[in-house]
Amino acid sequence: MRDCYTGFKWIAREISLSEGKQQYIGGGEESYGFLAEDFVRDKDAVSACSLLAEICAWAKDQGKTLYDVLMEIYVEYGFSKETTVNVVKPGKSGAEEIKAMMDNFRANPPKEIGGSAVSLIKDYKTLELTDAQGNVSKLDMPETSNVLQYFTVDGTKISVRPSGTEPKIKFYIEVKGEMGCRNAIPAPMPKLRRKWRQCASHSAFDRKRGKNVVYSVRRRNP
């Protein structure tokens, strides 16, 4: 498993780097794109749909639906819920405020988010990884990017970056839970909803240079 920047040119780069050395299985991104094979070096919906059809056929042969297969994956690997929080800051003053927010996150990283201790921070601008003990190591990435990622003890992940096209700063929030059985999918949902709401409203994201600031938050539907 490899991490790379969003965009299929970066996935294609990983294929190229390992060509003839390792077998490429598949790659995808947060916005649902997928690349199933290495003969196309860009987002490929056709091969992804063909692969999904093959999975459906296999499931039918096993007397299962695609939903059954998905529930089995959740039981084995855990259930996750993702959402995006957009903090809109228009105009020149907004751009300066967004920059100040990113500067503050770097200068004053949160110790805990949503009640869970931060165990790891990745800064793709400095290409540094910092653990809970303050140990710093380098990230192996092809170039820098103005992105911060926070990982907590309970498996929560929050990625923060300014939008490249709109006057907003974006928070990508992922929280995780356990499913005891395939029929238990409603059980973790309220807990996970509360968790990402706690993360979205956490005071670490409401500070600017040490001062308390309340930001207008607009979120997409989960």
C-alpha cells in the first residue's frame, strides 16, 4: 500500500516507478475515481465498472448480493464515515485569514481532537512526520504541498488544506467504528456522526494566532 497525492498523474507515477519490479493491483482517490489496471494511466471508469460487474457475478455465484459483500468487508475491516467541512473566507482578507489558520495549525498543533489524543502529524509542506513523542522523520514524497494530516489514537484522520480554486479551507474528516455483525450497520452510525461533529467543531480549528475565533462552517451532506 502506498500513499500519494490526489490526482491520477501521481498514481500513474507510482506505476511507472515500479514497472517490471512489482505488480500493480489498483489505485483510487477520495473523489471515487479508480484505476484498476496499468494499461491506462489515468482515471478509468470503464475498467472499474467492468471489475464491479465481475464482483457482482462472483457474489451471485456465492448466493450473495453486492451489499452482502460490502457488509462482510465492514465486519472484517471496520466501518468508516467521511465528511468534508468547508470554511469559507472570501476576498483578500479571507486569503490572509486562511494563511494565518494554516500557520497557526503548524505553530500550535492540537494535542487531541474530538476527545482522542493525536498520535501522528504529517506536514506535506515541510515533508515531515511527527509522532506523539515529538520525534520527527521525513516523508518520502515527490514534491511539497500545503496539506496537514492529523491521526488520532482511535483511528480518526483529519486532512486540512486550502482550496486551490475557491476562497475556502477544507477539512476532510474520517472516523472509524466496529461492526459486530453484518446486520449491525445502524449501530455505529450515531456514534460516528457525533464523532465527526466533535472534530468539525473542535477548538483546535477555531483559533487564529492564539485568539478565539468563530468561523462559519458549511459542510456537505454525509
